Amino acid sequence: MNKLVLFLFLISIFIISVVSCKDETDSLDCTGVVAAYTTTVKAILDTECALSGCHVGTSPAGGLDLSTYTKASAAAKGSKFLCSIEHTCSTKMPLDPSTGTAGEKLSDIQIKVLKCWIEKGTPEN
């Protein structure tokens, strides 16, 4: 009897885990998204990130300078770039300059452009 109960319990756990398992990866559709540094990405970074006191200048915040293509491209390939702008990791960007805490998240469109830029290999033009 104990073996039957154990067997049924294990089968139940297996069935529950299979049924509750779902694909967490969202496929990114970059169709029609213009995602090149000079055409779209630079404008987003310049207005949201590479501001005085933030990610630009001789001592940029966190040592991360986003003011040029070369520097922005290297940063975008880093592990924390996307999770910071998506607010899914502990470091959330952009910061609110008045409080130093996480500010308003970039728009979904801005995030999609940046994600597509990375997906396409961070093209300059």
C-alpha cells in the first residue's frame, strides 16, 4: 500500500510540474524596427542615459559611459544593460536625479529598440 501511495504521489508531482511548466522566453519580433546607433539608439541614450551627472563625461556613473557608439555598444553587450533598463534586476535605470533611486522606466518602444539593436549585433548605421 505504501509503495502505491508513493508511486501515485510521484506521478502526481510529475504531472503537475509538466502541466505548470511554460516557456518563459518571449520571442523578440524586430520586424520593422529601425535599430541602429546613429538612427535611433543614440537619441534614446542621449536623452535618457548620457546626461550630465549620469553616463557621460570624465567620471560617468558606475564607470559606464554611453556617449559614443563604441562605449555604448560595449555596454549593451554587458550582462546588466538590459535588466537595468527593463527594471528586472537590482540596478534600475534611469535613476531619478533628485532622489538617486529608480526613475520612470523607459517606454516599451524605447526598450524594444534597444533590445533589437542588441539582437542585431549593435550596428552603428
